[in-house]
Amino acid sequence: MKYPTRLTLLLLIFLSSYAVASNTQNPWVLTADTQKDYMAPTLANGMIGVRTSSSPLNKEQILLNGVFDKYGTDNVPSFLPALEPLSVDLIIDNQQLTRSKKIQQWQQQLDMQKGMITTDFSFNKVNVKHQLYVLRHLPHNILQTYQIIATDDVDVIVRNSIKTPKELTPTGDSFKVYKRDHVKIPLLVSEATSPSGRTTISAANTYTFDGDAPVISNHNVAKGNNRSEFTISLKKGQTYGFSIISAITSSEHYQDPTNEAERLSIFAGLAGKEQLIAGHEKAWLKLWQGDIEILGDIEAQRDIRFALFNLYSYIRAGTDYSLPPMGLSNIDYYGHIFWDSELWMLPPLMMLQPELARSALEYRFNRLLAAQTNAKAHGFDGAMFPWESDNLGQESTPIWALTGPFEHHITAVIGIAFWNYYLVTQDQQWLSERAYPMLSEVADFWVSRVTENQNGSYNINNVVGADEYAENIDNNAFTNGAAISVLQHAISAAKKLGLKPKPIWEKVASNIVIEKFADGTTKEYTTYDGRIVKQADANLLTFPLGLITDKKIIEQDLNYYTPRFDESGPAMTHSILSIIASKLGQKEKAWRLFQQAYQPNKRPPFGVLAEGAFDNNPYFATAAGGMLQAVLTGFAGLEITESGLIQKTPQLPKHWKKLTIKGVGANKQTIEVK
């Protein structure tokens, strides 16, 4: 078969040309100078996700983590869009910004270090600077700051609306002003209900002004469009600044979400923008203690940091929320939790920010009972986790897909992630209270899931593997390999705790079938005949499972499957291939595969990642996890092992002068590769 690189390389050349042209040399800043072909980045704090827009002062979508309901044609629980309190419009001497095409000098800059995006533009007689912060230290709050600079004498009307998206039903809009001797607190407040009526979503805005506060009026334009408005008159050269502080809550988070949204908005508003920005930047500074620095390749530096920025944005410590494939950027895949979280996104977080990874594992642990119920419903023991997990931990795969009832490797992947977290942190209490209870249930599931053959070996029949093009197959390589690995980890965990593992775990783990071709190449499943593969499957036995260690077989598997991957498949496959090439000492091949892992998926102007080379559905956080693993494990040589997180043989790309990994592991080490 033809090796799929020609089209990919053409995409690499095109995409890298826009990236270099559109960005400055600041490794922390991504810049957009055109609104054409705009694919929006997302600002998020693990609770709220805001997808920005090329349209000045507007946003494409806002998501609030943990809020699900059934709606749409697939009739499964899905992320709900939140109320939208961030819409702003300007009327400049009777010319309305949102209806005009006369916007000039538009530019956006995403500052990853500070977690904020700045939009500058000129319109009519004013220059405008808008800055957006989804506040990292305050999970339910958003800050917008505005500077309006008059280039001539001008009257400006500022309108701010809380809009209700079509998926929600508006149930109440209000405007009020709380007066004290030292302050007046204006509040624009709205609430709405989810399609079933089960959940209430609320939002509240308050306003602060750099100078004298204008009179604010309220206009209920229509049901679900609650608007405030004020007018300022500026002289030529005068600058006027104001801020909008928003809070978004729901009944999933608070018993009384509307009153709490008001309280949180008042709390943040009276803190003032300087204090809010300082707290936000301090929180991001703490996250960036886990960082990847590259000397000698500014584009790769930005790309890698942008991947890390997105993963950090989509999760927060101290919660039990996990990472959907699209993070908090959109509702693709309904916000469900797949294997993407544990296999692809958590390993970089475990290495650089273990507390963030712990939140995702807590999500699974708190839904262990649901997984046990699911196992019983399918006639199995232990815990059987759903392929697509909703907020309750129940199977929510659309009925038309066969992945839900048959992609059982998800259960093994979850157990492996729990063991890996222990290896990184060496937290014995966590092993006892979280990891081992999970691993023992997962091990019991696999013992009940296998079918014993007459020769004493075990098959795992009737599954959908990681290669989802192959449905209802027997002895899928990754499924069987993952089951072997997690059974071995359950045994190791028991021994670490001084417990006696069940003998059946060892018996099954030692005898699960891994199919081979005649020359020893790993066979993806019993009847596999060389057909096109959706994504990495058999190669996963080399990494991350580590079950294949013979370099000859590793290379045979790499060479056999590489030309068989579908070019339109998801991005993360080539990250695995890059890591494997690094393990084989093939630096140039590892670099080329690393480029193929994400460059064709970048979309202008910021380089947000789509799921496939021909898709436009960013941000695909799974791809970010894959490319970061290629850097951390492939290039830097970091691996999670029985001895903990260690550095083996790094394979630095030839044109990189130095690679520095900061904040590695629980001890926050710094590792340099030259």
C-alpha cells in the first residue's frame, strides 16, 4: 500500500506557512491578524469554557461543566450550552458595531502564560481594546475589560446582554441595583431551564467603571434576551474603561443557582479588576510550573505550549470532572468521557500536574458503583465502565453506534490509569483507598469476560477494538493486551499493600491470546487481513502497554501498520508511532511522525487542533495529549515505570538545541535534554 505522506506533507507545508506568518516571536503569544478562515480558540478554567469569536465583542459558545440533559436527535445526555452573559454591542454616533462591516485594524492575541485573549479594533470614531479572562482562581466567574479611546468627539452607547441559547428555556430576567453608602452594585440576572426542566442555569453580570459610573438602564428586548445599556460622551483623545464581571452557575452546582450567581458576581465585582487579574495570573503561574521549553524551534514551542494550555484549561484540581475529547471547547461527542481521558490526556498531566489528573480519576472512582451495576446488567463480575460516560457514569453512546456495548477496553484503560497515577505519586494511601479498590473490580471484570479454550488459553471475543472499523471481532490486540496489563497491575497493587492477589488473576493474565502473523508481527485480531485501520491498535502493545519489547517485532509492527492507517482517522495515532520510532532510536522518523500527529490538524489563525486532517471540529484535546506524550516520552525519554517516573534514553530532534521539562512528577523536578 502507498505510504500516506504526500498529502500530509503538503498540508504540513501549507499550515506551517500560516503559523509562522501570523505569530510573533514571543513563545507565549499566538496572534491573529485576519478574521478570514477563523477557527476560534477556547478560554476555560475547568468549570467554564468560552469559545471566542472573530466578531468583535462576541463569543461563539459558552459551556458549564457538569451540566447535561437529553436533547437533539440522538436522545442521549449531552453537554448543554450555558447562558451567554458576554455579548456586548457598541453604537457609535448611531452606527451599530454588530451590523457594520467597517471594522478596521482588527487583531487578536492569545496570551497563554496569562490565560487571556485581547481583541483590538477600530470602528467609526473609536479604538477599542477588549480583554477576556475566564478566571482560573474563581471557577464560576468571567472578567471582561474594555477600553474605548475616542479619535473624535463621540457619543457611545454600550449594550450588554445575557442571552438564552435555543437549547434552554428562559424562565426569568431581571435587573436590580443594590445601594450602599460606599457603592452601588448593578446586577443583570437571567435564568433558564434545561430541555427536561430538571436543571436550572443562571447567570449574573455586574459592572465596574474606571471613572464616573454612568446611569444603567434595562431593556428586556425579548424573552431570553436581557439587556443593560448605558451612554458615555467622550472628547477626542479621551479614554474610558469599564469591566463586566459575570458569574454562571447551575442547580448541578448549587441548590439555589440564581441567588448564588448574584452573590458570586457581587463578590468578584467588589474585589475589582486589578485583584481579579492578579489572582487569575497567579493561578496560571502555578500551573505553568509544569512546562515544556524548547530552544531552537519557536513554532514547535508555541504548538506544544498551546497543547498544554488547552489541557490545563479543561480541567481543575479538587473536582471530579474529567476530560471530554473536545475539552470545554464545544459539545461534539456530547461532552461524554471516553478512553481519550485516561489513555491520551492524563499521562502528560500525571507527569506535569498530577493534581489535575487526580480530578479525572476521581470522576471514575465516584462512578464505580454505576460501573458495577453495568457489569451485572451484562452478566459480568466486577466493574464494566461505559464507552461513553455521562455525568452519572452511565452508558450514553448513541444507540446506532456499536461502540457502546462492545468497546470493553475502556475498563482496562481506566484501571491502568489508576495504577500509573500511583506509580508517579507513590501515594500509598491513595493506592489503598482508590487505586486498589478500582483495580480489583476491573480485574474481576476481565476474569469474567474471557472465554477459556481447551488448551488453557483465554480468548476475549465479540468486541470493538481501538480500531473501530473492525466490529464484533475476536482477540483484538489492544483489548487483550490492555486486559493482560491491568490484571498484572492488580496483582502488583495487592502485593504493594501486603495483600494476597487472587490466583485467577495471574492465571488469566498469563494465558490471554495475542494473535500473531507467521513472521511474528502482531495481528490486530483473529481474522485481520491487512485492511485499512482507523487508528493505532496493535502498536499500542509496544506503547503505552509495554508488552512487546523485542525491537525486531516492534519495528515489524511499526512498518506493517503505518501504511494501513486511514489518513482521515483521528490525530493521535502518529503520536504513538513517533514514540515507538524514538524508542527504536530513529530520530528523523520520530520527528516526521510527530509532525504528522498534529500539523495537518491545525486550523488558522491560532493553530487549534481538529480531530482529523480534513475535519473542522476543534479543539481536539485528545490530539494534544498524544503530541505531548510524543514530546515527554519520545523526545525527553520520560516513562512511568514500576520504579516511578524515570528518564530513559531521550531522542532529541536534531534541530532542537535543548528541551527542558519543568515540574516533573510529584517532586517537581527539572529535566534537561541537550
